[in-house]
Amino acid sequence: MLDEPAGPRAIRGATLTALEREDLDLYGVEELRERIERLQAEIERAQARLDRKQAGRSAAEALFSGRGGE
């Protein structure tokens, strides 16, 4: 069985741009609280990825900077 080809990928950051433009007046108090909780969880996910990438970069820089004098 063949899978259908995937559609075009969204432009990087397009989802965030759409969120920024969304009319928040349409949401009730509880919906806004839930939205904030979900956005905070996404911030934490992005921060964790950033921390891992920075740690990897630091490790690579430390590895290669030690070879400069050889």
C-alpha cells in the first residue's frame, strides 16, 4: 500500500505568525487561560531544545579549540 505524498510544508514560523494575528476577543476567560498554559508549555519545549543545541555547540567548540596548538 502506497502512502499519499505529503503536502507542502508550512513556511517556518508561519504558525506563530498566525497565532499573533488571531483575534483574542473571541476567546472566553477559561479559553485564554488554557491558551496561555499551552503557549508556556511550547516555550519550555523550545527552551529545552535551545539549551541542548547550545550545549552541543559548546562541546564542539571545546573539542576543536583544544586542537589549535597541535
